[in-house]
Amino acid sequence: MRVRHNQSRSLFAGVAICCAWLLASCASTQMTSVWRDSQYTGGPLKKVAIIVVNKDDVARRMVEDETARSLAGGRTQVVPSYTVIEKLVKDDTTIKNALLAQGFDGALVGRLAALVEDKTYRPPATYVTFGGPYMGAGPAYGTFGGYYGHAYTVEYDPGYTRVDTRAVVETILYKLPEAKPIWTGTTESMN
């Protein structure tokens, strides 16, 4: 029983790593929440379909391929869903039946849950800074008013708007044929 528990932990750890990898191209990614079905005792799944819910079919295929590649090598066979289901439909029964017909006992479903833009406006500003010591030749500052340019300088910052983008990705591992979620993870990435 202990071996099965460790195997399922390995599967969950692999899924968590996969979730973090999905957004690794972003500047910073962190796992914001993880849920695991404490009642699940079925051990590792044998064959899992990677399903990325995305309207852009090319993006879907790319992420499914990369995710399958990153999870490959363990006891669980991972397969991009587009090799079984060419076009995703909104009917979960059709998808489930297509996967069951191909011998899948699990589905890892990922989707972009939110894309949030945080805008920060920094207004224009003028700064007065110390100009440093006089380094010229001849008498200090040359003329009566010449020292003003050396005593301080005026700098101008034109201001700008900074846009930070946060992407929230939700990933759920389902056990088939029940279509029961056994693991869920949410990641948040910035820029």
C-alpha cells in the first residue's frame, strides 16, 4: 500500500512540475493553490491525455506537445489529446468516450483562467541633484554666476505607464471513466 501511495505522490509531483512549466516562459511563476483528493487510493494512472483548452489550435498543439514531452519517461503514458481528438468540442461526454475508446484512464486538462493587466502610472517629475565638484581649469567657476551649473543639476523624468500582465492557469487531473478530479493546481505568472 505504501508503494502505491508513493507512486501517486510521484504522479502528483509530476503534474505540479508540469503546471509550473506551462508558464515557464514568463518572468515569474508560482503555484498559488493545490488541491489533492485525499480519498484517492488508486495509484498512478496508466495513460493520460493532455488537453489544453484553447481556441487557437496551433497554440493548443504546441502546449500539449511540450507538456507531454516534459512528463514523459515515467510509468504513466502521456499523450497530446489532438492525436486522439482532432478538434475539441464543448461536449464532455464525446471527449470522454473518445478517450475511453483509446484506453485512457486519465485526462490532464489545462486552461488559461484569467489574464489580468495591472497598469501603474508614474507621472512626470523634476529632480534637482548635486552637480559635483568643479573640475575645470583656471579659477573656480570662472565667473560670479558660473558656480550655479556646478552646484546642482536639474533632471527630468518624462513619466510613463507600466503594464504588468498576470496569467492564471488552472490545471485539473481527472480519473476516467468517472471523470472525477483527483488533483487541481493553479499557477500565476507575471510578465
